Amino acid sequence: MREDLGDCTRCKLHTQGRRQIVFGVGSPDAELMFVGEAPGADEDVQGIPFVGRAGQLLTKMIEAMGLRRDEVYIANVIKCRPPGNRNPEPDEIASCEPFLIRQIAAINPKVIVALGAFAAKTLTKTDAPISRLRGRAFEYAGATLIPTFHPSFLLRSPGYKREAWEDLKKALAALGRELPRPAGS
């Protein structure tokens, strides 16, 4: 699938400063998949999704769930960094979404956590705000889809971390897993 993308020129992002395609990372057998919006500057340099400050928070969130980053799969709707970290445009989504659909089919996760409004709206095919989508579970390609806040939003607005944690607990429950017990309890 990654080879099918090649040095992608399907939309204008390849001419707008993209360094490389940021495809996805993690276990090909993951039961849990996280889907974000698009790569940022750090991701564009390293070629790996969620490695900047938001990625560091996502890693902490995954670890708080009792999982390791290499046990889950992490991808973005858009595989190239939009200039200035602007929101992806409809033609860019149309070019990349088929690859996301194929990624989800190949991984075949039990649960997908949509990180932020853009990923949630793309996967639910609605224009509802993240505040109305989060806290609920949807079905997507045979998986349970749980929208939550994007880690970059949580860095700017830490007061919403409790709600995001509730969403992650729903993801664990959908996986049939319990929260890890604190050490010494």
C-alpha cells in the first residue's frame, strides 16, 4: 500500500513544501488504531506520525491505557503536511482518504480513536463539532469509532483532558480491556 503512494503527486501538497509522505506507524495487527488530521513540521522531517509535542502527549495517553505505542497503529487522514499547518482542503482529503480506508482495512482494528474534529468529521461523514461527537461511539468498517480531542488541542486547553480520558476508557472497554492498576495497589 505504501508503495502505491510512491512519490505521490495526487494533490497540490507535493508542491507546497512537503518533505516526505508520512504514512503510518505501529503494529500491523493492532486492535486499536489512532487517526489524526495531518502531519506537522516534526512529522514531516521524521516521516513518522505524532512525534512532536502532540505526539509525546499521545504516547503518554497510550501508556496510561496500559499499552505501548508499538502495540497500536497511528495514522493521519492526510499523509502530507499542509503549509502552515492549515486545515486540509477537500481535494487533499479526496486524494488521501482512499489510502486511509485501505490502511484501516489492512489493520482491521477493533477500535479506532479519531483524534480531533477533522479526523472525526472525516470518518463519521458529518459536520458536527467535536464537542457533539466525542463521548459517543460510532461504527466504522466493522470497528468501534470513538472521537476525542486532538492532543494538540489538549496541550492548548488542558482542562479537557478529563473528557479525553473518559473517551479513552470507552476505547478500552470496547476492546474488552480494563484500566491498568496503579503500581502497589
